[in-house]
Amino acid sequence: MPSLTEWKVPPAFQPRSGDYSFDLDHALSSVVGLHSIIPPDAFTAETLGTERAGNGVVIDSGLVLTIGYLITEAEAVWLHLGDGRVMEGHALGFDAVTGFGLVQALGHLDIDPLPLGSSAATGIGDRVVVGGAGGRTRSVASQIAAKQEFAGYWEYLLDEAIFTYPAHPNWGGTGLIASTGELIGIGSLQLERERSGKAEHVNMIVPIDLLKPVLDDLRRFGKVNRPARPWLGMYSTEIDNRVVVIGISGNGPAARAELKAGDVILAVNGEKVTSQGGFYRKVWALGAAGVDVPLTVHHESGVTFDVTLASTDRARLLKGPRLH
């Protein structure tokens, strides 16, 4: 991702102070830059890299909310403030279910927190700001384009994600700010959609309402006090109402069961699956991490077979935050 000094949002897409009823510049001052270093032997190093950069939003005294993949397995985290200061942070933890991550600044930020709003109260067409570190020149005047289910290939599912257009080019950890000046989501991805025969980019935003039930656990324990979901180590996508395997994690249950890219998941525990979201829900309904997951699989060779995967807790493969 580009650094703070290398880019600016095109002026036509930047938010203008006069278009909002709240103090836009003050709200955007709560968004900081974030840079993390991950050990090369970390489980996520190969897929997410050993250096990750993005944004975070100050939501409490010294507490920065970001997207979890930026700080997963981080051995060092640095916060880049609007006045040019760089401050070390501590990765408190992240929640794989929602995707949120928390960082504690190891110093006095002297930045007002951005109050949390209600993502449920927003609607399609609402004017919003996707705020990046660096103020208006690195933020996007946007609107809510959709609110719908999102299924990620890495065994991730949101019942209702927020999608915004136009998209922010440095989306990771951006703050979605409502027309009332409150934080209503954190940027996760940039995706492409077809509209009027043209491809356009949108941001997928994790709704802030998902944070409220888990914030205290994340702050105190670095994780959420709930049973871990069963993890299969399988990357999949939905193609023509079929769940197709597109990759296998090298040391996960799917690899041990010798599943391959190109395999099609037909059923979970005898129940037919036709969507990625349905696939995940049926797997997770079987029980917590460690439960056996019976699958019916169709191989590219034309063979259909049953196989049982011994699921695991993905968190056991990850390096914990470095203590300060």
C-alpha cells in the first residue's frame, strides 16, 4: 500500500468541509496511519506479507481500531500521526469473526476519539466519508451503495456488510464516517462490481455495530470470549451456484485430507450446499473448532467422494502479540 507521502485522492473525490454539518477536519484528525512488521516465519506472512500499511481510527484514549489483517502476528506496530509524529503501538488483538483489530498506543496520542455511531441506522444512498490518514486530501466523499451479505474466500462471512462508492484507494483500516460525524465502519477491501455495463470499484466496510458486543473482550483479553469456529484451511469461491476450492492452506485440515484446487464442495454432513455463505454456516453449525466436518466433494476427474476433515482453531497457528 502507498505511504502517506506518495499519493492524494483526486480533488474531485475529496470531501469538502461545507458539505457536512459536523467538523470534518476534526473528525478526520482521529484517523491515523498504521505500519506493522510481521516475522517472516509467521503463518500469515506468505499471504499477507511481512510489512503491512493502512489506517486506524482512535476510538478511546490511546485505543486505535483497525482491520485485523494489518496487525495479525505483528511483532511491531507504528502509528503515524497527522502532526508528523511516529509512535509505537501494541497489537492488543483481533477478532477473526468480525475482522476488527485493536492497537494500544504506547504514548500520549493527544487525539480526540471519534464517537461510535450506528451502522444499522444507515441506508443505501446515505452520504458518507471514507476517511484515511492525512485529512481531506486522503479521504473520499462517498455514499453507501449496498448493504448485503459478504462471503470471503478465507472462511469469513458477514451477514450484512456495507459497500461504498466511489472507493478509497488505500482502504485498509479507513474510517467510515456518517453524515452525523460518527464512526460507522472500518474499511476492509476493495472489490469490483458491474454497473450499467461498466466495472467500478467499491469498498467493503465492516459495520461498527459488530464491534460493540466484542470491544470489552478485545480490549481486556486480545480475543473474544466465544468458542472458536471450526477452520478447514480451504480457500473457496462461489461459481454458478457451486462452491469451488481455489486454494489450500499448506498445513491445514483440507491439505491433510488431500483436497485440491478445482474440487467442488457438494454437501456438508449430507446437506447440499449451493452458496459460499451456506457452506460456511453449515460447517460452523456442526460445533466448535475440533469438530469433524463431513464433506461430499466432486473432483475434476469426475469422481465424487465423501471425506471427513478434522477441523482446528486457526488461532493456534498464529503468533501472539509481542509483549511490551
